[in-house]
Amino acid sequence: MPVLTTDAESETGIPKSLSNEPPSETMEEIEHTCPQPRLTLTAPAPFADETSCQCQAPHEKLTIAQARLGTPVDRPVRVYADGIFDLFHSGHARALMQAKTLFPNSYLLVGVCSDDLTHKFKGFTVMNEAERYEALRHCRYVDEVIRDAPWTLTPEFLEKHKIDFVAHDDIPYSSAGSDDVYKHIKEAGMFVPTQRTEGISTSDIITRIVRDYDVYARRNLQRGYTAKELNVSFINEKKYRFQNQVDKMKEKVKNVEEKSKEFVNRVEEKSHDLIQKWEEKSREFIGNFLELFGPDGAWKQMFQERSSRMLQALSPKQSPPKTWTLHGGFP
């Protein structure tokens, strides 16, 4: 494929080899030797200085429509995404996933700004730059990590890394005295927007920690961190440790209450069974009692029979009636 070797820049500040302007001269065809996307995930993504693109063939300007059709066929489309990536979370990962899948054959370069630049233009970070670099290397969508990335993309940086497109959310990013640090990238037709993930951000996570500071301070004291490591005063340390002891006592009381409740429930179940059995036995007892001692019960009949016998036994026997015999006509 014919390629160009001009180093002149267009009016937008983007190298002509990356702009829409026609080439000024043509040289012999040079084969592209750009790194290919990672096919296996058995190792972290390399740093840019370990796999810097040594391809001698300048990259022809691509439109977004061409890239989405899978062209060029002899090299991957090189997509760049940058950021701070402090407390790397799912929102970061989803943005990089979108950048990686913008085109059929994409090579995703991720630039991570240094501590000095970040602290100067945005603020203090929780993770230092080495930790943030390593977090990006272990994201499955990343093919290459560029350390100490510039805050504003320059034509020299774009040319050095053979960047075709820049991926970022479309909200104007005002910083370093600019209303939108990606304005010149958008004007050059090299910007491809991604969507932010609502409900998750580094600022949100930090807000949760600040809001529940006491909870996390007590948590780490329990796990063996010292008050000095947590930057906790002597008084607060004692307060947190006392609160931890109170929580332990509450937990013990709660466990005792649960066990007591379980015991009471078992006693209630047993008592229900006993009451039910007692009711059944009592009905049987009352029935037998009535059968024996009721108005028409067997005991009454037996008593009447025995009373009748006793009366008969106690009553005197009646002598037979006397008869008179007449002798000689006289009684």
C-alpha cells in the first residue's frame, strides 16, 4: 500500500498523514509492522516503552466510517483513551470496553497521567501513579499502557504513537485553561465518543469513605492498623476502640437474645404439644368420669343395685299368715 513520509502539519496542528489533506509526495510501498491486539490474557498488557510502534509506514488518515468497515486490512486501528483511573472501578472498565470495541480490529492504547500532572490540574489521588499504571495493565481490554501521558494531546504525541482515534465521553472537559482539551481532536475528525456509567465514579467512592469515615477508621483499627497509620488522634482512637467494644457487647447480647428466643420457641412448641396432649387426655378422663359418675352412669346403676340388695338384706322376713282350725264347731 502506498504510504507517505511527510512531517508537515495541517492547519489544525494534526500531522498531514493524519489529516484529510492529500499527500504531497509518494514513496515505495512499506509494509505495516504495528503491534497486534492481545489474543491471550495470560500476562498483563505491556508498557508503551516496551512495545513502542517501530512501524516505518506512516499511517494514512482514516474516517470513522472506514474504520467501522474494517479498513485498513493490513493493520489494526489504533485507538487511544486517557485518564487518571484512580481507584480503578467498573465505570473505567466499561469505558475502555467501549473504546476497544469501537471498530472490528482495534488496538487500544491507554494513557495514564502522572502524579505531578494530576495533582497540578485535578487534585490529589488515592493511588499513586505506579499503582494506577498496574491497574490498567491488568484490564482485559487494554493492549498497551502509556505512562506519564500528556494532559493535552499534542501532534507530536499522536504521531509518535500512530494514533488513529481518541475515545472519551463527549462531555466537554475543561482544564489547563481550555474549555475542552479534546476540541482540536474533534475538529480533526479523530474523536469517538463513549458513554459514562452512571452511579459510579472515583469521586463517588471517595465521598462514601469520607461520609462513613468513623466506620472505616474503626474497621481498620480492629484489623491491626495503628492510630498513627490512620492519622487518628489519641482521643478518637480511644473513642473508636470503646465503640468497637460496645459493638462486640451488642453482638454478644444479640447472640444471647437469638439463642434465648430459639429456646423460648422450642419451649413454646413443647408446651403446645403438652397442652394438646393434656386436652386430649382430659377429654378422655372427663368422658370416662361422666360415663361412670354421670346421671345415667354405671356407678349410679351399681349404687342403686347395691342399695336395693342392702335394703332387702336388712328388712325382716314376714311370717306366713296364721290359719284357724275349728274343732267341734268352735274356733
